[in-house]
Amino acid sequence: MNIYNRFDPDEIVFVFPGESLVGANLQGANLEEADLTQKDLRGANLTEANLKEADFSGSDLKGAVLERAVLSETQFLGACLDDATLKDASAPLTNFGRASLRRANLERADLQGSNFSSADATGANFTGVKFGRTILWKAIFREAILTSTDFSQTGTDGFLDADFTGAINAPKIKEV
């Protein structure tokens, strides 16, 4: 039995090296500045969790739920977020560099000032997302849904070599 299925948000959470967090229920947890690098969090429930400045670099969050989570300045460098749900997440200044977000649902997330350099968001849903001042260098958004997405304040240099092939409502990038 996973001890995290009985998580109380008022208790301190200790994560020991090598400990599995697969399917953990960490809803509402305060994990601000937590070091969760290289962790297996597949299917974990992090709904409404405070993950500000946490580090998930190299972690596996496939199918994890991070709805309405606070993710500002969080590190997802090289992390797997395939099929994850980040709906309504507050994630300004977050680093998704080299992350995999294939088929992830990021509807209405605030991603202003975030870094998606070399990230793969093939088939992801970005409906209603705020992308202002975001870096999308060499990011892959093939077949992504970008309906009502706000790219204002993201200059043309922010889109350097980004791939929007087959994306719905892809931004019109003007060559300078």
C-alpha cells in the first residue's frame, strides 16, 4: 500500500531516495522548493499542490494530475509529462526545457515567461493558455491545440525554429 494515499496536507512530507511516488495522492501538499529530481511520480495526484520552485528535473510524471497547482519557477528540465493534466495551473517562469509534454492538457494555464526550449508538446492541449514572453526555441507543437492561446509579448526571436506543423490555431510568425 502506498503511504501517500493517506496524505494529510498539514503534515510534513519526507521523500527518501529511491522511494516510489507512483500514484501518490499529494493533493494540496506544500512542496515548495522540494527536490524531486529523477523521481517516479507516474499517475500522482498533485491537484492544488504548492510546487513553487520545486525541482522535477528528469522525473517521470506521465499521467500525473497537477490541476490548479502553483508551479511558478518550477524546474521540469528533461521531465516526462506525457498525458499529464496541468489545467488552470499557475506556472509563470517555469522551465520545461527538453521536457516531453506529449498529449498533456494545459488548458487555461498561465505559462508567461516560461521556457519550452527543445520541449516536445506534440498533441498537447493549450486552449486558453497565456504564453506571453515565453521562450519556444526548437520546441515541437505538432498537432497541438492552440485555440484562444495568447502569444502576446512573445517576440519573433522567442519562436526560433519552433515546429507548429498541423497545430490548430498556430501563431502567425513574421520573419524579421
